[in-house]
Amino acid sequence: MTTTSNSPQDPAAAARRQQRLEELCAALIRAQSAQAELRYRGHRLEWRGRPYPLRAPHLHPEPGLDDLGSFRGVADAIALRLRHNDPGLHRRRRPAPPVARLVFELLEQLRVESLVEAHHPGSRRNLHHRFSAWSNQFLASGQTETHVGLLLFTLAQMSWVQLGGGPLEETTEMLIESTRMFLLRDIGPAFGLLRRHRHDQAAFAEPARHIAFCLHELVDGLGQRLAAEGKAEALSEDTKRAFGLLLEPEGDGDEGPATAAGPSGSRPDRPAANYRVYDDRFDQEWPARRRVRPELLVSLRDTLDRRIRAQGLNLNLLTKKLHRLLARPRLDGWRFGEEDGRLDGRRLPALVTSAADRRVFKQEQPAPHTEAVVSFLIDNSGSMRPHMESIVMLVDTLARALERVGARVEILGFTTGHWNGGQPLRQWQRSGRPANPGRLNERCHLVYKEAERPWRRARKDIAALLKGDLFREGLDGEALQWAEQRLLALPARDRLLLVISDGCPMDTATRQANGQDILDLHLRQVTGRLEQEGLIRLCALGVGLDLSDYYRHSRLLDLARAPDNRVFDEILALMAAAMAGK
């Protein structure tokens, strides 16, 4: 049975809701922390393309399990961390042992959360809600039944109350009472200083370090005693996840804007792709109209026109919105008869005949002009066939509206020559199958509309996208490089590349003969470079798949229904974010 887009069981709908939630949380963090370059990408928070680590245990809500209040609480907590934490000082004072490091991270996060202003009661409620939700989930998981889990959980609850988080529930109080008394014998004096020094990070770090090392010694000693008794109790994976002990290695993803560096868009946790092409003699690039019979093109275009008319799309409104998005002011002519500005020689006789008339000046007249070129790069892999009619309606309508506002438009596609490898694969097999040969299929690039060709003349060629037997597999990274070269060859002030795809790159023969992620890594490498250089504004529409792990600016496209004005508004919002570089 097929679920609708509004069904909670629909994975695509759930992914769209999660993407929208992350966008809203990122906007809230940017507004409260004044860090304009923070955003979520691939469900990870990033600053300038580098992961921003969230090492406190309660800052990891799970989609589908935690509610909106938890995500709002995490957003408020991150904003407070950015505002009240000096990352350089924190890094210098942070202990090295894992348990000590975890405790120090937790205490610092609770410190900054305690600094929420009194005139932000909503944020205070969100923080309380998130910590309570995490605590209840940890209790329900049964992790407090282990000695280490109970020890760490008790310290988290004690510290939360000490720093002004609020009273504990009665059941939690009863659970941790004996462990709390045990802990206070070792950490009592330092623990009492936490609240006093919460406004001073440097002073707070001293008792926090003392507590962190005490917990490290307690956990280490407890492990040794249990091992001696034959009751070794390793820290379970569930406890590690709950307390964030799976931390990034030192130096990876430092704590914030003061220390982040490196190319925007790069993924430091992934190596750069060592990409090569085994044999490019069979690569092809051709106008798509040459691959479709003229009679069939006419029929496909008639079908497309009927579908577009049936949708009742407001092309005039779309054109106005695109004009506001792309138009830039440019001096265009003069205004005459002004009382200031440049002297207009043709009006001097009027000044002689009427000395009181001061309207003898002229001013340059600014007018909005569009100097943009937009390239649509469409994935022509086999899995895109079921969605192609809706995609063609979107692209064709956008191309018409863009041309109306003076922008030039290219429509490109990419696929491979064969399924599961082609001529390069056979050449490689005849050569004895050397290791790591690189790409083993023909690269096929299709041009559905050239930038200099008006939509009126290219309208039939665009309909070639509906001929699905051209679609095979996809080499996304090379396609991006090709589209980039075409865009940079065109004179324009603004260049926008909009990718439409339903997944990661795939060529079976290449993946089998090389590393499984060779194409994936190459795509990341290319998108990272394009986003870093900024010569082209890059964004992507994911068809049934969230592409935010590859593209900084992306949106999950809902094609469960035929495209309507709401879908176009979402695409324009994506284009606006990419053009602004936000």
C-alpha cells in the first residue's frame, strides 16, 4: 500500500519535516549567537563547513523519538555555548582522559545553560524540558543498573541542580541519594564552588577539572576492583552513546568560530577522493534532441504542455518573484528636470528666461537588471524515471519564468553509456584487471537547452527528458565539473547551478573495481571546492532523499503531488539562500 506524503510512515515526509526543523533550529541559533555561518548539513551542525562538536550528553536528540521542545532546548543550549564559552580557554583546560573529558564537557555545558537570562523564560523552559527528557530516556534504557552508568548519571543530576536547573523528580532523588553522598565525600569542596564561579569560565574550570579527575579515578578504580573480583563491567555502548563518550579525536572539529579553519564545505572526517578515469576515449556529449525522433519529441511536448496547463500555475507571479530575487540595480538612462544633480545644458535657456526655475539638472536613473545564468543539472539515472514528468514540469516552468526576467538558462543531464560498465570496462578486463583503475564506464552528458537558445526554440528539446530509455547510471562529480565549465564560460554577474538528483552517484563497475565510496568521495570533493571558491552558487533538490550531506544548500523535494505554487516557493527560497551564501 502506498502512503501519502502526509502519512507519518512516509520516510520522505519525515525527512522533510526533520530538514525543516533543523533549518528553524539553525536560524534560532544564528539569531541568538550572532554567528551567521552556522547551519545543519547532513543532520550535523557546521560552522563554515566544519562540524561543530556537541559533546554534552543531552545535546543529541533523536529524530522520531524526541519532540519539538527537545530540539528547541538543544538550539537554545548551543546558542548559550556560543555566547558564553571561550573555545580557546576551554580547549587548554580540558582534561585528556575520556571520562574526565566527558565530565568537564558536561559541567561546562551546564554552566553556560545556567546563564540564560531571566527575560528569556521560554528558553529556560526549553532547556529544562530537554535535560529532563534526556534523563528520563537514560533511566528507561536501564543504564543506571550498571555501576558506571549510575555514577555518571548521579553526577549529571547533581550538577544540574547545583547550577540552577531545578528540583529533581522524587524517583530520581531516591535513586541517586546514596551515590550522591558517596560522591560528595570526594568532590564536596570543589562541587560547592561551581555555582559561585559560573559567571567566570576560567575560575569555573578549576573545580570542574578537579571533579573531572576525581570521576576518572573513581571509574578507573571501580573497574579494577570489579575485574579483580571477576565481575568486570565494561562501559556499554548504550552508556557511551548516552553520555557522549564517543568523542571526536583531539584537533578534529574544534569548538567554534574562534578555532575553526580550513576550506568551507570540506568534510574533515572524510579523506579526499583519489579519483581517476581509466579511459575517456568513449565519453560522449550531445544535444538530447539527436537521441529522440522528431515525431516523438512533438508528442512528448504536447503531453508536457497539457500537464502544465492542468496545474494552473501562476507564471506571472513566479516571474515577479524571480525578478525580485535576481535583479540588481544598474544605471540606465537619465531623469531630467531635477533641482539638483548634473547641469543639463539643454535646459540653460529656461534658466535665462525664468531665473526662479531651478529644474535645470539631470540625475542618473538606476533600474533593476538581471545579469544571471542558471543551469539545471538533472540526474538521468534509471531511478529518476518515475519522477521525471514532475521534474520536467518544474524545470520547464522555471526556465520560462527565468527567461522572462532576462536570465539565461541551461538545462543539462548526465548519465552513463551502459549499465554496469561499458567500453572502458572491457578495455580494463583485456589489460589484466589492474588494481584501482578508476571510472570504468562511458560518461554521457546531454544538453537539453543551451544558455543562448531561447526557450521558444528549445521547448521541444526539453521534452526529451521524458524519454526514459536514455537513463542509466550517474557520475555526479564529473557532471558537476562539466556544468561548472559551461557556466564559467558564460559572461554573467550571477551564476547559479541547481542540481536535481535522487541519491548518491552510482556506477556498478567502477564501485566493484575500486573502493565502494570512490564516486561518493569525488562528489564531496567537487562540491566542497565549488562551495569554497564561490564562483558559482550551488544548490540541490533531493528527489525522495536528503542531499544535505553533499550540498550545503539543499531541499528535499516533495513530488508525491504534481508541482504547485508551494513547491516553487520552496525552490525560490533555496535559490535565495544559495545566492546570498547563507
